[in-house]
Amino acid sequence: MPVPKRKTSRAVRDARRATHAIDAPAKSVCPQCHSPKLPHRVCGECGYYNGKEVIDTE
């Protein structure tokens, strides 16, 4: 089984982990009702996606 030849320094370890941060999910605006929604998903407020009513919200 492979074993590291040298100890990984704190700088190398932390530089590798610098990209592990979690970002907030991106939001887009619904063109029908102008409420925030997740991109590429049906709007939860009006039920529209790509200009068509997909879900009846009433």
C-alpha cells in the first residue's frame, strides 16, 4: 500500500482545502411573477417554467 514519503505541510494542505467552501445556491428571477427561484426549476409561486404553466398552483 502506498505511503507518503514526506509530511504534507500546512500550506499545501490548506491550499488544497481552499476550494472546499460551500456557497449559497444561485437565485434567478421568475419572468412571470418576478419572485426569486432556483435556475432551471419550476417557479413555486406561479408554477411556470420556460413560459408555460407546468403546475397548477391554485
